[in-house]
Amino acid sequence: MPSLLDVGNIFNTLREVDLNGIREQAEEPLRVLVLGNQGVGKSTLIARLLEGLRPDLPAGQLPSVGELKLDQRIPLEGINLVILMLDATQPVHAREREVFEYLARYQVPTVVCYNKADLAQDTQAVLNEAMTWSPSEVVAIAAPDRASLLRALAPALLRLFRGREVRLARRLPMLRELVCRKLIDDASMTNATYSVGTGLAALVPALDIPVNVGDMVMLTKNQAIMAYKIALAIGLDSDWRKTIPELAAVVGGGFLWRQLGRGLVGLIPVWGIVPKVGISYAGTFATGQAVYQWCVHGEKLNPAALKQLYADALERGKQLGRSLLERRKQTLSGKGEGKGGGKPWWKLSRPRWPALPQPKPASQCAQCGAKLPKGAQFCPSCGAAAPPPGSP
């Protein structure tokens, strides 16, 4: 049986998927406007959104992020997102309210951002006012603090661009890690739940081998799409005919679903479902992590790190498989909640596990986290001074 690492086989698998649609959506321009009074933190926020932008990206991939004061004319043509910044230390925001109502009339996607929330004296008053901006997204941040932006602003932006997260990450580097983690999590969960369904179908002896062969194609397809989306989110070449072969070489055995599937075909179906779900989840998760590492740092995961990632994810995948099967039994027996025995397995919420640690490159910038070329004295991404040789 040929390896799926063969470029021709990968192309044959991907021809059945409309990757052009994924690419076109990711390449759509993004124009962001940050509005607020003088000194509210607009420039600081913009710098954080663009932090870590790779200097080798072509100009066409650079986002258009502008800032305006509230007393200036606000041009809305072509604007995809407005971030309206308020000073949380100030008690009144009358002008901001006028601007907000203006934006609402033209249905411009808007996030209301209370900056300096860590300095607010009357937090209850801020909370009470924040509730009046509904139904827009409202967040409290401290613009210089990247952690607060990732905790509050980033999820709000992803909710506004649900289904278009890759486009957002491709233009706003601060969101890339978060979006890539979501892509990996979604793909791993999708492949795991798919394996439960086909595993149950394989209980019929005549369907066992055909179902497993079909699984290998579908799992590979989902995995390859995930890898391509990660590459797009990081800002790499959007031509999948160039990108996918590079990614296939990076992850090595991560794409070998046919070889993994061989060990499942011969199993007694009832006993094979949980291992099958575990392999589907773990293989997709480890592949996603390997692709992310290469896209961001230009480094392959070493075999030991990849093996450990796979082993940890395999245990979680088996746990997920047992949970899905149990819920499936409850649904069929009518013991679950609600009409018809509760939620079907494909609508179950994903388990909330802590993220697995990601390997870091040996040398990286303490300011923005970008990889430092050997012998570099300054970071190529943010210009910060590089640590002296031999420092941790």
C-alpha cells in the first residue's frame, strides 16, 4: 500500500476539496479602524495587534489598521472592523456613545474596548455602563498587557469573525497562536467524532474493511486541510500546491493514515472503536503541533518531542472515545437528557483539557517571542536587542 507522503497521493486526496474557497477567504483584505480620544491607548493597541509580524511577508499581506480621534471624520467605506476605545478611568463617555450609535446605523462590526481597566477606581460603575452597549462585544483590557488582550479582546474578535478566523489571523499576528490552537482542536475533535460513527458502522462485519479504508481518506483530508489553514493563518504562501508538499515533509509519519489504519482493520470491531478514536485524535493533534512549530519557527519537532506529543494526545483521545461511546449508548437507550435520549454524539461539547506544552526554539526574542537567527544582535521582527550568547 503506497504512502500518503507521496505528493501525488496527497494531491489526489485534496482535489476533492475546494481549497480555492479557503484560500480566497483567507486572502480577503482586512481594514481595521481604532477609534478613541487622545491618550486612550490606540497606538499601543495597534502595536500589540501587529506584534510579531514577520518582516519577510509581502506587502499585500500586511493589514490595514488605522487610528482616528473621535472628533475626526470617520470614513466607513471598506472598513471590516472598528475597535472603539474608552478610558475606563473616566466616568462619562458621551462622545463615544454618539460614535457608537453612528456605527450601529451602518451595521459596522464593532468591539467596545474599556482600556486601563486595571486602573479603574469604580469597577461596578464600569460594569454597569458596559452592559448598555449590548449587543456589541464589550471587553475590558490593559492595552500594554498582551495577556489581557489574549484573554478578553482576542476571543471577542474571533466571535465576530466566526468561520473567518484564518483571515483574521493572517492579517493580525497577535491572534495567530490562538487561531492555530483552535484549528488543531477543531480538527482533532472532528476526526475523533467521525471515527466513532464509522467505528459503529464497522460493527457490521461486511463493512469493516471498506469503512476503515474510507476513514483513512477522510482523516487524511481533514488533516491536510487543517495543515493548510495553519499555514494560511501564519501568513505563508497561499498556493497549496507549493505549501502542502512542504508540510507533508515536515510532519513525516503524521500523514500516514493508511499505515495506522492497518492496525485497526484486523481488530474485533467492538474492541477497536476506542483505539481508533484515540489514534484519530492523537494523529491529528500531533500533526497540527508539528505543522505549527515549523510554520512559526522554521523548525521540525524532533522525533522524541513528536512521540511524546502523540503519546499524551493518544491517552486523551481514548478518554474522549470512551466518553463519546458512553453518551452514544445513553442516547440509544433513552437514558440521556431531553427528547430522544439527549444530544447525539456529534453534538457533544468537547472536553476541556489543558493545552499540551509547545516546544520552543533554542533561541528566541524575549520581547516578542520570534526566532532569532544564529549570531543575530537584534530581533528581525521587533528590533529588540538579542540576549548575549550562552544566556538562557
